[in-house]
Amino acid sequence: MSRSDIIAPILSYDDINKRAEDFLTEHKRNEILPVDIEAIAEFDLGLNIFPFPNLQETFDIEGFISGVIQRSYDCRGLKSLRKIW
């Protein structure tokens, strides 16, 4: 699959909210705030999170998914990904 094969849908705020609620319910995380996004990424989705020193300072981003889809990087270390409120 190439990048040109990926078409992102245009969603309303209500659609995004519904999908987010469904996702949190599916991953049994809809009752606890803040949502532990790192736990979902690592344990539910099987992603590996690796620290990437100076990522934010160098590239002005806090994280990214590498070409190896099961690996993501964060700027400050393993326990630093922001939680969503």
C-alpha cells in the first residue's frame, strides 16, 4: 500500500467524538481519566515506545511512528507520553 492509497475521511466533531468513545469502550478505558494512551499503545495495540533524545527540541514534535509501524518514539522517555483528558 502506498501513501496515495490512503484516503482519510472527513469527519464532523460528533463523528470524531463517537469514534473516540467507541475506541475507549473497546479498550475498556472509558471510565478512567486521564486516559492512559501509553498503556493502550503498548499493551492493547502492541506498539513499542522508544525514547528519542532531543526529539522535541530538534524537530518540534513530541512523537512519531516510524516506518516500522509497530515502533513509536517519544521525546522525553518511556513514561512521558501525554495523557488525553
